[in-house]
Amino acid sequence: QVRLVESGGGSVQPGGSLRLSCVVSGGTFSTYTMAWFRQTPGKERVFVAAINWGGDSTYSTDSMKGRFTISRDNAKNTMYLQMNSLKPEDTAVYYCAAEHHFVAATLYNDSVQYDYWGQGTQVTVSA
């Protein structure tokens, strides 16, 4: 019933930017913890960033800080990932995820904590 749809992926040169969006329907978006993960063929899904229901707390890896920014607009039922200074190693399928229960701060990067997933959007960074 709860559906997540990603968009905004595409191909970009190294150093370029993309803005991903995730629209949620069928649930109460304003109460959801939201996150972005990414995955390449043959590898496990890895954490990118997360944001709590109020948008006042965000989480990301050190490698993402300064390049990726997660945000949300509860009025639009939408989460965003602004990606700047993209590198070839950022190439992956990016997935949005939602959890309607509380997620402890130390578990925001744990994919098993999330109940709902989108279909993914491809990001390709190459010259």
C-alpha cells in the first residue's frame, strides 16, 4: 500500500550534480524516517544518508559530507538527495527507503530497519 518512487537519476560527468527525488504515497509521510541507499551489481546495498521525521536530524557517511545533502518536504511527501561533485565511484542504483517506526540513531545506516523501498534510479558518472 505504501509506495516509494524515485526519480532524477541519469548520466553526468565527473564533478557534475544531480538531484534525486523520492515521492511517497499511501502512508503518513510526515511520520516516516527516510533514507537513501545505493547498490552496484554483485555488491550489497550500502547506506548513503538518512533523515528523521522532523527533518531536524540528518545522517551520512564522512565521504558524503560536503557533497551530498539529504532533505525532505513533508507538505509534498517528498525526500531529496542533492548530489554535487560526483565521482565515477558514485555510479550505482540509488534507492529510497522508509520506516514508519522509530529508528535509533545508531541504526539509521542499517537497511533491515526500513519497511518500504522504491524501485531505484540509475546514476552514472563517467567522462
